[in-house]
Amino acid sequence: MNDDKLPFSRPLLGDEEIDEVVAVLRSGWLTSGPRVHRFEREFASYVGSEHAAAVSSCTAALHLALLAHGIGPGDEVVTTPITWPATANCVELVGARPVFADVDPGTLQLTPASAEAALTPRTRAILPVHFAGQACDLDGFAALERQHGLVVIEDAAHAAGTEYRGRRIGAGANTACFSFHPAKNLTTAEGGMVTTPDAQIAERVRRLRFHGIDRDAAARHAGRAPVRYETVVPGFKYNLTDLQAAIGIHQLARLDGFIEQRAKLAALYRDALRGCPEATPLALDAATTRHAWHLFVVQLDLERLRCDREEFAARLDARGIATGLHFTAVHLHRYYRERYGYAAGDLPHSERADLSVLSLPLFPGMDEADVARVCGAIRAVAREVAR
């Protein structure tokens, strides 16, 4: 790239996506229809899942997955605080209680050991996040699931294309929830997907995503005459549209290439940051046999610096480098502090990350010169603010 300002992320869209969107506009059918059905089939095939249900966001996917598994009032769901608030908020919205457990300090993944320590007789589910595109310890969570009779629902917002021990996320025994936000590896502008091996769970998600009626728009308008419909269960308006799926169909076809380029950039970052203790990349886990590299996150060593993370990021911004924050620890957000009494000191690894994480620019349109520019700026800022 030659732009003066290097963005944190930028979707890579081509003529195929544009032509498909124009074809949808010309077809006269804009809402959920044949392209959504095609996108669902192709995504299920790509990850290796029996079922895939497209929805309007990963937040919608998490909400519906929890409801489809019967999680509700009186239940507890163990999850990570190093996540976007939607992970915990959806637990709260179904009437259950999110219980936060600490993360591994190197990978920032929820660990089975910390999750197990947070279990109570009210625990119904564990909701781990495949953070930054690296897989969490699915074998460890499966052992807890069997031992305690729990449900594991995977927040796979970062993990389209990630592989765990040779198997793609979404292909296993759990329900998984994906995001297609513009910053993700695969975008539909906004959107999400629920994958599951369970036909009943898939049917509940499909019903709940469109008002809880027994026929979606495509089924009701397939012929010339109106078709009677009825509410089976109160539902939501969480459907993906054909306009969005038109983008997703071609993004999915390019996903492997996107991940390949992201992996090359990540390797360049890791090599360029060797010997820069002020900014340490996250640790890698060998069980992730394919990292999707949704994010490239470093942890700043604030003890070496005379500034906080926000000032460090502002100095990078002054050099034309945009960065991201993934994430602030959710257990310290005001709502969860006030409702459940969480306080600083409860989850030390997560709280250290809360202060130190910084996400560097990473998207397929970048090249080696961009990585060199970012790392050069990091080293320059580190020298400026060194203790």
C-alpha cells in the first residue's frame, strides 16, 4: 500500500462481489432467498458442518445459539472477559448469568482449568472464544463437557478458516458462531452464521431468526398465491439478506487466499519484532494447526515505558499507523461490576491484558513494506517513551 495513513483493517472486495450484488439488485429479490441458501450450503461445506444458518450478526448467532440450547434464567455460563461485550451480553439477554474466568497470559485464551474453577451447580454451558484466529483448547473443554454434563458453544467470531488438530472450527460436536463484520477475514458487510451438527438446534435457530414463524419469506412467496403462516415461538428479526450473502459467497471462495496472505504478514511481524521486548506478540499453540490470523495482537511491556497503551497508540497514529484494542476486560465494564460485584484483582491475567494489548494493522491488502513501516514506528515510539 502507498497510502499515507495505514488503516487498522480494510476489506478486500473484487468485481465478483460487486457483480453478484448488482445481480441481486436487478433480480428484484433483496431479502433472504436463494443466495442466502447457497451461502449457507457452501459455508457448511467449507467448515465441514452438517448445518449452517445465516443470521444478521455474530451477536445474533450467539443469542440464538444460547436460546436453541435452552440456556435461560437460573443458569450460569462460564466465559472469558477478553472478548467483545456481545459474548457476555447475550448470556445476560437470555436471562442467564455470565461467569468470567481468567485467560492464559500468553495466548489470552480461556483455559479449561480456569473454567473448571468457575463451575457451580448452576453452570449449564461454557462459551470460549477462539481469540484472534487461534483455536482455544477444545479437547480440554470437551472433557469438562463430558465430566459435568455441560454444553460448549464456541464463539468463533475470529475463526473462519481456523483449524484445530487438523479439523476446521465449526466441524466438531459443538455449536459455533461466526462473524462476517467488515473487519473479519470474510465479510458480508454485516452478518453471522451458526453451525451445528444437531438438526434440532439448527431448526430452532432458523425458526427464531425470523419471528418464530413456520415459513420464511422465500417459502411464503415462492408461488403467486399467499401462503398461510403462524407463530410457533416468539422470535426475532435476525435474518441475513441476499444482498449480504451475495458478498459472502465470493468472499468465502477467496478466504483461503486471504488467510494465506494474513499468515505471511503475521510471520513478517513476528520476525520483525524479535528483540523488541516492549511489544511482544501473543504465544502460539501447536494444537492450532491453521491460524486464521484475524488479528495480530501484541502486549506492551508498560514497565519499560513512560506511557500507557493509549498514549503509545496515539503516537503510532501520529506516524500514520492505525491500531485496534482487543479487548478491554468485560468483567470490569460498569454493568458487570455493578451487577455482579467484579473488581480489579479478580482476574489478573485478563486485567494485565486489558491495559497492555494492542492490535496492529493486518489485512490482505498489506505488503511487506507496510509491516516494516509498522514495526519501525513501534521501535521509534518505544525509544521515545523508554524508561
